[in-house]
Amino acid sequence: MSLAAYCVICCRRVGTSTSPPKSGTRWRDIRNIIKFTGSLVLGGSLFLTYEVLALKKAVTLDTQVVEREKMKSYIYVHTVSLDKGENHGIAWQARKELHKAVRKVLATSAKILRNPFADPFSTVDIEDHECAVWLLLRKSKSDDKTTRLEAVQEMSEAHHWHDYQYRLIAQACDPKTLIGLARSKESDLRFFLLPPPLPSLKEDSSTEEELRQLLASLPQTELDECIQYFTSLALSESSQSLAAQKISTHCDKIEANGGLQLLQRLYRLHKDCPKVQRNIMRIIGNMALNEHLHSSIVRSGWVSIMAEAMKSDRIMEASHAARILANLDRETVQEKYQDGVYVLHPQYRTSQPIKADVLFIHGLMGAAFKTWRQQDSEQAVIEKPMEEEDRYTTCWPKTWLAKDCPALRIISVEYDTTLSDWRARCPMERKSIAFRSNELLRKLRAAGVGDRPVVWISHSMGGLLVKKMLLEASKKPEMSAVINNTRGIIFYSVPHHGSHLAEYSVNIRYLLFPSLEVKELSKDLGIGDLIPVDVNHLNICKPKKKDAFLYQRTLQFIRETLAKDLEN
């Protein structure tokens, strides 16, 4: 809808007229009928515009519409003539009157939003039912952080407002408030405007071609050889999903070349392909690590898209959206969640104090979500309704553990692992456990790991990574907090004495080209206490249901290990 097409009208009931009144009566009636107020916010600035339709004849008004809207401040008008030839006579007089109303509304909003020392509602003409909205808007712009947070919480708890009240907040709030609402669990989606229209594609171009041009514009010098490899591969194959590999050093260039809008176009085109959408969200989450890009991300409409994604039933989609919004939320989040680090709980702003961290580290060929899914069973495909706790889950740390231990921050990490160099995502990449442990330790420290008591939960090679991270942290003074706050570690089927996977004959070893990670599984690293479980290597971290021994023993360990910390 264009700026000129957004019309906000307050009026009193008038009857329809079948014949034009006298000239003097006509204008007097118009002035009695029309009291125009309204607003449209673009880029954080307040713009107001008003138009009168069909003033060539006597003004008539559908009284049923007025009756429906009598407690509201607007009537949406879908089309407005912009023909300058019609802007004469009585229309000109009406517009002059409307400009007076504009100045009055501007003065009203200025008093409400900018004068913290006076009672603006004693001197302005405003409907009683609008006062609460304007007061919350003023609170959300306060210099006091606590006051701003209270305003956002009150907005998010409003569930019985008129539609226009949500829209007023959406149009008038600042980026901090918008992000806060997106990270508030109960927020109504009407707080979020639709993203602005995407720019048209260039003539004789396509989305794929513009992506190729964007990739080609990114600098290729002084880059990791794997980044160079993926860029050349994407350019040769026109592969859209591979763009997710190139974010860390190219964020500014992507933003400057219209990448935020192009990625949004791809996101919409692939609404039926969650994997592509997750790759795009991964890119936006990486860009959000750069605070100077936040305003561009907000203006391009990504906050509205992520506010909706946060409410998705798909855990992976919601978690990617939560990472983006957490990286944008500098009001309540000090940590930064780098590529591959996902907070499973809490994903929204919460008044629940977080007293400890639990970290989930997957193993070979694992992932941040699929490693920790519930074990597949017949229950998962039964079509009859199930109780909430009996529903199949694709990530039990998020659904079960978060509910049983709400005072925990639960983080799951993801990193690339391979069984063979032939399967490696980048053929030049041969990263050892030492390399990956240092890289992951740096990311976790940026996420604030070590600031609270920590319990590590690992599967397979993930356990070796945990031990290596702790060993490396013990050598670095800046990482001492990680060591000092580690309370316990759970090892699910970790090959402390080595793995048979690495004990192939020479011929087979040559055939498989085992990666460095697999080779290092054969090293003797010591062992801790064992609890035998009659399940295979893959299913040992996938309990069949919530009351299964695997989950309950894990929960018991966490509660006992953090007992003193959770009590304080």
C-alpha cells in the first residue's frame, strides 16, 4: 500500500444525501464530518498523509462502517486518485483542513513520546482507548533500560486489543522494541508489518543469476582455501545452498550488494524446502553477529519473518530463528551465538533466572539436532492423539530437559565431521580434533560458556572434543572460567581407549581414506566410570520415551551435579 493510500479517519455518524447540498452547507458538513488522524512509519520516521475520495459530489458515508469502527481510529482505503487534475476546488479546501489535523497529531505524538515530565493526556485530544498504546510507546523509548523492557513485556501480554492498536505499535515502535517483541513468546504477530516489497529483478535476469553475480562480487584473496573452493563450486553449478559456506568474511559486501533482499527472495521461493530456508537463516544469523548491520537487517523485514518462524512447530526452523533474534537483541543478550551454536532453551526472553549451562556435543556424522532426537518407534507413527509429554520429539533436550530443568540454558553445537576424506565437504580440509576443539572452544566462550556452572553431554567423538577443549582451556588463562565452572561430563559411548573403526586392515584403511578424526579415535585417552546400557552406539543418546532409563539417568546426573547451583 502506498503512503498516499493509507488513510486514517475519525468521524461522527452522518446520514447519506441523495442530492448535493448548497455550496456553503457542503463545506460546513465536511468540516463537521472529518477529523483525520493517522500514521505510517517508514524506517523509524513518522509520516502522515490524508486523502479525501470523491469530493466532486456531496460527501456520503456508510453509517454501518462507522458503527463498526466507532471505537477505532481508522478506516483502510485501498485506492486513492493521484490525478493532480482532481486536486482543485472543494478537494483543495479539504486537503488544507487535513494538513491542520496533521500538525495536531504530530504535536500530540511529540508530547506523548518525548516529554517524560508532563501529563500529555491532559492537554491533547485523544481517545481514551488509545491512551494505553501511546503510553507503552513512550515507555518503550525511555532512556531507562528497565522501563523499556517493562514496556515490551506489557505489549507482548496484550491479547485483547483492537487490530489497529497492534498495527499502531508495529508502525511506530523502534527496532529495539520490534526485536524484543519478536523474542517474547506470547507476542501477537500483528505487531509485525509485512516485509517491504522486494526490488524487481534486473531485466533479462533471474534470482539464480543475481545470486551468481553476488557470489562473483565477493573478494577471493586472502581467504581460507575451502571458502575459495565453495565459491568456485557455487559459481560453476549455480548452487544456492552453498552460499551458506561463505558468510564470515563477506557480510558487509553481501549487505552492500543487496544480498539481504536477494536472500529474502530465495527464502520465499523455497518455502517448501526447509533445508534451503535453514541455510538462508544460517547466513542471516552470521550477518547478525555484526552489530553495524543490525539496522539493515531490521529494515529489510527479516525480524517479521523470524518472529513467525520462532512459532514454528519445526524445532530446527525455530532454533535458527532464535539464533538470529538473539544475535540482534543487544538489550537483553550479551553473548553472541556464532555459526553452529544454537540455544535450545530459553529461546525467548524470560524472567526465569538461568543458573547453569548444559552443552550437547555430537559425534561423527552427527548434528546439533538429529543426534539428540527420540529413538524412532511405532509410537512415532501412531495417528491417535497423544498426551503432550508422549509426543514424538526430534530434539529431547529442547522438549524434555527444558521442561524438567527450566533454570538451565541448553546449548547444542554443530560442526562438520567425516568418516572419509572422500566425503569431506571440502577436499582441502583435514582438520584434527585439536583444531576443532580450539575452534569450538572459542565459539562457546563467545556465547558466555564458563560464566555459569557447566555440564557437558557428549556422544562418540564429541566426548574426545570435550576432553580436548578442557585440556586446551587449562593452558589458557583467558579460558580458566570454563575449567573452574565445569561440574560434570556425560559420555555417551565415547571411545576413550580407541575405536574399532580405526583398526581396519591396511587395505581397507587405504580404501576408506579415514579422516584425521577417525584416526585419532585409536589413541589411548583414559576412561571414566561406566554404566552399561543394552543399546547400540547410535541409539545410546536417543531414549525411546521420556521415562526411559537413558533419559531419566541423564536427568538425575544433571540435577545431582548442579544441585547446589540450582538451589542458590
